[in-house]
Amino acid sequence: MGKRYELTTLEANIEGHVLYRIKALVDMPDYKVKAGDLGGWISGEHNLLQDGSGWIDSKSMVIGEAVVEHGWLKNTAVLPGKTRISCHVMNTCTVKGDTSIHYASTNFTHSFIKNSSITGIGKMEYSQIMDSIIDCNFLIQKSQLNDVIVREGELEIQDSTLTSSRFVGDSLIKVSKVNLMEVLNKTKLVGVTFSSERYGIYDEVDWVSVDLHVKSSKFIKPLTMKQVTLKTSVFNGYETTEIHGFKGEIPEGFYIGSVKTADEDYETSLNGYRDTAIEADVRNLIVSNLQILGSPILKGSLHIQNSTITGRPLIELDGRIQNSTIQDLAVLQVDLSKTVSLKNIILSEDQVYVDEKD
């Protein structure tokens, strides 16, 4: 295969590097280039492979050891570093450091990328990616990712800041902003692990198979959790909270429920079944206007009011239950050596067992 372009005698000195302007020797219709057209600036032919299919327009440059195999660089700078680029279009971008971008159907616009590896079919706009690995199909818009690893599945992030995060598995994330593990908009998280000293949720969230290991958790908008592991000192769920199966270590307090009249339907529920077990061992479990369904295991200092407990729950009570209904095969273990209060309780269907422990 012959040469697709040649170096001209036109020179420029950029950051101490001598660059040469290129000129097309053949037509490249994919880039609207004809033989004889001038292109951008490179240090040498190693920057733009002759046996590749890439092109660098007149406002772009590639410096140092960087290599462009495929793709159209428009108004883009690839600065010194061991960068390798194989994409569709890169428009108005800056690439630095040891960066690898690989897949023919990937578009980048107005973005900054440094010391990162990006593989997969996707689109990135107005974003900054640093020290990160993205190995999946993705849509990233108006976002900042720093020390983020995403593998497999799909990643959709908009107007976001992610720091020191790991997403492994089938992950779909739609957020407004993530900064030090704060989520500020409607979010769906699937197969994700979060670890941070502080985590705040400020809008509707749907969690599926999530591990949440944080110093404290605060949810002030509707929340749905399925098969979740919680390791946090305090858990707060204020509005509609629905939990289907979780295991928790919450030493300081677990607070869920919302205030409403007796005529309203339940909005908050704990659902524990064989395939979605609930095991909560907490120092303070405070819930109101709640449905506790299935076979959850609840231990600790429990304060339950205006609630229905049904199914086959096991409750080790050190606290109080009031204005509530307990039915079906519930087992209520009461420690008489501690303060216990049962007020306005309805025990129905003759299958509720109260076990008084000395």
C-alpha cells in the first residue's frame, strides 16, 4: 500500500517539539479530503499511520509518541504521551498522557482526556476524563470522571462528576451530579458498589443488587431497593421507601417512614422473602406508616408505629410497637429485662407467637 500523505516543509514549534504539516496524496472521501489538500501538524509519520485510515485536519496536531490509527481529528490536540487513538470522529478535544481510545464507532466532542483507557461504542460530549478506564458502551455528556473504572454493560451519565468510583457489571447510571457519592437527580443503579465516607440521595433512586458502604446515608426522595447490602452507621429514608431484600449493618440508627393520615395507603414497605431476604441488626430501628412483609429478620432497639407486620417475620423486640397490626406467622421475641412497650396492638389470625425471654 502506498503512502496516503506526506510531510511538507512547513514547520511549527509547539511546546519544544518541531511539527510538520501534512499533505494528502490520495483522495479520502470519508474526510472530504482530496489529493493535494493540506492537513494538520505531526512530529513524524509515526503519529499518523500510513497503513491506517485516519486523518488530521488543518487545525489539529499530534505530538511526541502519540499514534492515530483510525478516525478524523478535527480541531484537536494530542499532546506528548503514549496515546493511541482509533475512533470515528474526535472534534475539538485535547488528549494527554498515556491514553488509549479504541473503537471505530466512537465520537468525542469538546472533551479533555488524560491517562485513560476508553473502549466501546459510545459518544462523549463536553466532558473531562482523567485516570479512568471505560470498557463498555457509553454515553457521557457534560461530565467529569476522575479515577473511575467502568467495565461491561452500559454506562449513561449526564452532567456528572464521579470521583474514585467503581462500576463493574451491568451498570446503567442516569444522574445529574455525583460528587463524593452524592446523587442529586433520578437515578437507576444496577450491580454497583459504592464506598465513601458520606453519601446523600436527593431524588428518586432505583437500586438493584447494590453494595452501599458509607459513613451515613440520607434519602429524602422516593427510594426503591432490591437485594441491597448496607453497611452504614445511619440510614435515613424519609419519603416513599420500598425495600425488597437487604442485609444491613447499621449500628447507630435505621429510620424509614413518612407521616400521613390513617386513611392513606401505605407508601413504605420492607419486603423479605426467600429470594429477597431481609436481615437487619441495628441499634435503633425506627419506622412508621410501614408494611413489613414476608420473612424479614429484625433485631435491635425497635420502634414501630402505625404499621402492619405480616407474613413470617422474626422480631426480637427491645423497644416499642404501637398502633400496629401483627398477623400471620409472626414471631415476636420480648426481652423482659429491657424496656418494652406494646400499645394498641392488634394480633390477628391466632398465629402470632409472643416469646417472653427472661
